[in-house]
Amino acid sequence: MRSVSKPALLFAACACAAQPCRADQLRTTLLQGNLLRIVDSQQRLEPTVMVCLATEPDRLRVSTAETLTSMMFAGIRVKLEWHEPPACPDSAKVSLTLMFVTGTPDAYFPGALGAALPLEGRYSWVFYDRVLRASPDENYAAALLAHVMAHEIAHLIQGIIRHSESGILKAHWSGTDYARMVYLPLTFTREDATLIHRGPQPVLGGSAADPKPSNQVWVPGETSLPVP
């Protein structure tokens, strides 16, 4: 079996051999097994998408979410390369920027956990404080954060305005979807994967012209968001 990075193992800190397992210990143990299977089944990863992650929140939680997000994309043979300011490569080399928002006003895209500019192709946001409020425990917070990150990144790579009927790019996750995230990550549909690999060529390292800029944001009921 291939080696697993330390952040991935943070999901499996509880051991159940010496004493009866609590429900939270069982969840982390199951999640460990699922993550190990994902890593073990990875194929060669290409292309590479560089992500500039602008964040101030908890580094340990974010690092765990980065690892899980990378695993989701690894399942469709896409590698994510993470950078943070001020160490992000110059704008000509960075594929996209993902920013965490804290202190999000209730009236700011109400109900949304994130937003993206898929036609502009570079900027996306995760409403970090809302993710934490929706999470009953630390394992859930890291898993939900990773799914929101994967969702918004995928919008940018595809470069079109769409959602899927199931999986990571589903418009509205169900209670079952949310519960499953803690045990086994959601996946991209076959159509998702095809569109990601066909996505805007500058994002995937190709030579096609840049997509036309747009300020349209892919969240329900809203049409614009200022780019910082």
C-alpha cells in the first residue's frame, strides 16, 4: 500500500482496540479505512491544477481538508497543487484562487456555503464560518469543508454554469449526502470528470485562449460578486 500523508491520518486518531468504541471513534476509524482505499487506488495524476488558498482559519483543519479535497480530484486523475500567500506563484502560473470568508453576513448569499465565478475562471469563495456552524464535530467540519472546496474548485475548472444530479457538484446536498461525507467522500460523476478534463485550457495547462471574463456567480438567487 502506498504511504499516506500525515494530514489524512488525522481523521483516524482514535484507536478502538483497548476499549469499547464510541460513535465518534467508530466514525473516524471507518473514515480512515475509506481514505486509505482511495489513496491505494489512485492512478497517475494529470493534469496539475495550482490553487492559491487565501486563508487565516485553523491550519490543522484546513490542511486536513486540503488532503481530502486532493483525494477527491485524484479519483478523476487530476492533481491539486496547493499554495498560500505570499508564497503563491505569480498570477500567470496560478490556475485559480480560493478564498475563505469569515464573519459572513446573514444576508450575503443566504444559505450558500460557497460561491464561484465559473465563467471568469479564477476566483471562488468558501464561507468558512457557515461551514463550521453546520458541523456538529471536528471530523464533520473537515469533511464538509473539503467538499465545499472541491465543489467550488470544480466549477472554476469546468468554466461553465452547471450542477450535477448527484455527487460533489450536486446543487443541494441531501441529509444523506451530508451524513455520507464523514464516512466516505462524495465523488464526481462521469460527466463531471469529462467536463473537468475538457475545462478551460489555461486552468489545465493548455494553450487555448483565456475564457471570456464574467462576474456571474454560481450560487442560487445571486448574479454578481466583486473580485478582490
